[in-house]
Amino acid sequence: MTDTPEIAVARIAVERSRARVMATAHELQERVSPKTLARTTWQGAKDKGADLAEDAVDAVRARPVAATGIVAALALFLAREPLMDLAGKVAGSVGNKRKTRKTKKTKQVETEKK
């Protein structure tokens, strides 16, 4: 049984529509695949990181003294424990030297009195 021309045209239209729907479905499937989502997210993160780094460089160029102060304050904050230990050792050694000097002077005075 042969189809009428109207039915043949309708079948062709249906096949075209089906092909478009399938192409759209494949495109959507590709867009939401984990691989594509991860790649897009990674690229976005790299772009955002590059933008932040560029802004930071611009800020440092605009105010180098302030940036240096901030970096120095941050370094001191991060190294506070070793610096406090060092300060304690230095202060302790200075105190010991003073005590040693006083003891020597006292001994000299005592020997001079004798």
C-alpha cells in the first residue's frame, strides 16, 4: 500500500523533528555530563583566581608601602611563637650578662677593699 503525498510529507516532517529532538537531547546530555561540568567549573575557578591575582597586583602597585606593611604584619603574626621564644632567649641572656657583670663588679670592689 502506497502512502498518499500528504502522509509522505508528514513522515518526512516527523523524521526531521525526531532528528532535531535527538540532537538536542545529545547536546543536553553532553552539557550535564560530569566531565563537562568539572571542566567548566575548573575553568571558571582558574579565571576567577587569575582575576583576583591581577587585582592584588594592581593594589600592590597602587599602594606599595601599605602592602609592605600588611605583608610584614602578616609575617610577624605567623611567626609570633618563634619570635617570642627568641625574644625570651635574648632577654634572658641580657639578664644573665647583667647579673654576671654585677657579680664581677661586686667581687672587684670586695677585693679592692681587702
